[in-house]
Amino acid sequence: MSDTRLVFVTGGVVSSLGKGITAASIALLLKQRGYSVSIQKLDPYLNVDPGTMSPYQHGEVYVTDDGAETDLDLGHYERFAGITCNRSSNFTAGRIYSNVIAAERRGDYLGKTVQVIPHITDEIKRAIAEGHREGVHIAIVEVGGTAGDIESLPFLEAIRQLATEVGRARAVFVHLTLIPYLRASGELKTKPSQQSAGVLREIGIIPDILVCRTEKPLEEEHFEKLALFCSLPRKAVVEERDVTGSIYEVPVELAHQRLDELLLERLGLPVGRLDMTAWNAMIERAVHPKRGKVQIAVVGKYMAMRDAYKSVFEALRHAAAGEDLELSIAGVEAEDLTSPGGREALAKADGVLVPGGFGYRGIEGKIEAVRFARENSVPFLGICLGMHCAVIETARNIAGLENAQSTEFDQKTPHPVISLLQEQEEVMDKGGTMRLGSWPCVLSEGSRALACYGVEEIAERHRHRYELNNGYREILREAGLAITGISPDGNLVEMVERPDHPWFVACQFHPEFKSRPLSPHPLFRGFIRAAFERSL
Ligand code: GLN
């Protein structure tokens, strides 16, 4: 990391403060000031990666091109800063510990006692070096969790050591905290933030910049108090107020507060000019759309946990902003659709989206949602499990294959139209063993997919174990389901469509991971366009 500057982002007071969005915003601002930037997330939990965690625990699992199952903050990094992350962009304590334990078993420590300091901390420092390209101007490292958590300690110790090693002039600590507003007394409170900075001081980290999340504007007295108690110059206390329109306004707000200038000055780098022209135009379309409205129903089983479908929702927002349309997303619980009257939730939608998922719960409702979209000519986009549901629906309701099912849900089904990928047959471990990451797909002439993408060969990110059973291709084709995307070897069906429907497209991959606010994903864009046409 020869001349690279380091920016460490930590969090205090409470979790879910939007640390990922803040770190991603910093990355965008520094990039738009002309610097090369890389960004990485360190997570203090003991799972080796979040791939085995329930969406209720952790929200979405974000998949990188190189097939890592990672923290959803990497989605913010890619979307805000246009950075392509990889498996070194996210390390958990579980992965750090398993590397150290594997080294111990190999005998690499030559008889030494293996300890948190220096062995775990050295491995964390090695992971940080691995996570950033040699020669990058600025490396941002976000530490998950909250200062004061037991699990975070080795990570904080490692970044403290690293800052000392590279020299304090080349490293900056940004601490994100919350300034709670007490409604009863009508006051903003700075004490939790003072104490949180104190927790960091105890372990030898003095934050250089305090970023304060707040729902109300801070008064001068708050800035002064925080500066005094946290040993900071007044201008190093920065307000990050809640934004109302779009999360993509956060970097713009932080630039108003001069956070980027402060960082560059602190790192001894020229401030340069900030170019946010395209970004601001995108926000204008997202916040004040001019062409009209679309309503999309997303039918899933974790609707109470919106983070479970983070990238899907963001991709819909990018596409709507790209089309200058106002978007409203109705989250529909799949299980509600099997009860009478459940369809009412769908009736208002201009488009129906069934996203990815695992396990049987909600499946019958999702199949009902597909049937509704097909029968009523409502634009439909099915993603991964959503494609499986589309295939099952055609098999059961058009091809007359009674009880057709995916073998994920019924191993004894008479018609296994979706079955385990052959490469998965011997796989026993659950973690990191799905078909993951970017794989190529060839689109057929005359398909809607090709009309959207405009190129014949595409590459998209995957996360699945099951696929369309090739033994049923012909029957499904006869039932009106065209196969419009396949792997280059012809073996794996990647996309299906219904040519007899205004817009019915489903894919085995996850297009949502590659959508960006400034370049909405072509399939989402096609879907939103079709939904808008239907709404007219
Ligand atoms: N559960 C399905 C499979 O493993 C779909 C996965 C998904 O939607 N990501 O193939």
C-alpha cells in the first residue's frame, strides 16, 4: 500500500446508522474529485460469510462478479461509487479466524502460542492489504458493528496499528454516530456520541472526523460541545441529516457539509473540483419525475424485512428514475396470495415482480402471482426463484402437468420441471457452494431480452442450486414458454419469455446486482417501460 491514503469508517451509539451509505458516499465524492478509490467492509461476526444467514438476520446477500456471497453494503459501494467489488472486499471475523486456524493446523506458527494480538490482528491487516489495489489513491475501510462491541475489538486494534504504521498523516478515522432527538423535551442529545468517541479513545483511536446522523439540524452549541468533548476542531464535526427524497442525496448533502474537502485536507491531498453533474440530474429525475407514475408489486416472503430485497428495490428505482417516472413499490406477502381476496393486492399493480428466494414457504402464492400476471397481461419479471415459479406455473396451468414442482420443494413430484444442477449432486456443505457469480448467457434473436440488452452475449451474477430441467424444454415450449437465454454450451436455461404476452420475462440470474443509478439495468428498464405503457 505504498502511497495509498487510508480512510477508516467506524460506527457508534447504535447499529443501522447507514454506515455503508456514508462510506459509499465518501467513495463517490472522492472519486468525483478525481481520485482512484477502493472500498472494503470488515464484519465482526463469526459466520465465514453472510451466505448462510437468514435474510431476517442480515438482509440481502450481495453477490460479486467473482462469486463471493457478501454483505449488502457492497451493493451500496458498487451503486454509489461505481466500484466493482470482489471477494476481498468483504472479510468477516469468521473468515479471519478460519484463516488463522488453518495456518495453525499447517504448522505455520512454528510452535508459538496463537493469539488475538498479533495473529488475528496481523491477519486483519493482511486482509485490508488484499482488499485494495496496489497504487490506489485512497482506500476506504468500513468496520461493521458498533464501537464497544466485544467482537469489534480485534478490528479496531488492527486499524489502530495500521494507522500508526502508515503514519497518522496518511490515515484518517471517521466516526459515524447518532444524535438522538428527545421529543418530550424537544432536545437533541450529544452525550451518546461523546461517550462513543470515548470508547474509541480507550483503545487508542482518536476520531479525526465525527459524522453525526440526526433528524433535526444541529445548533452551533451542539457542534461546539461535540468538538470540545471529542478533542476535535469545530469544522471536523459534520452533520448528516436524514434525507427525504432519495438515498442518493446523501453524498450531495455530505458535500454541502464539506466532508470530502475536510478528508482531503486532513490527508494532505489537493481538493480539486467536484463533478456531480450526472449524479444531480439523476437525483432530479428520482425526486421530481415528470412523465408519470408506475406501481410495481414485489411478491416475496420477507416483506417485513425490506433489506432482504435491497438490490431489487434499488434496481426498480434506478429504472424508474431513468424513465423519469414516479415509482411506488407494493410489497406483497406471497403467503397472503393463497387466501381468498389476496389477489386484491395485485390488482392495482402495473407490473409484478417475483424475486429470488429459498424454501417452500410462500411458493404457492408466488405461483399465483405469476398466474395473475400471465392471465391479465400484466408485465412480469421473474428472478431466479421467480423464474422457477414461472416455469412451474406454465407446467401446471398450461401444459397440464399436475403437481409439477421444483425438487427443492418436493423430491417426489411426478413432474420435476425444476431440478438440482448436476454439479450440485455431491455437494454437502451449505456455505459458498451454490452456482455463484458471473456466468455468460446467449440471447435468442427476436427475444425481448435481446431487445432490452441490445447485445447477444451478456454476463450476469448467479446464486442458485436448481435449474430448468432440460427434459421439459419441449413441453414448456409447446405451452408457450420460449427459451430466450442459454449458457454458451447450450446446457443451462438462463431466460424464458412468453411471446404471447405484452412483457413476460424471467431469468435464472440476478440482474439487480448490476443495476446502477446512472446506468439502470436493461431488464428492469424494459420492465418499467412495459408497466408504464400498461398504466396509460
Ligand atoms: N432456491 C433456488 C435455488 O437454489 C433459487 C435461488 C434464488 O432465488 N437465488 O436454485
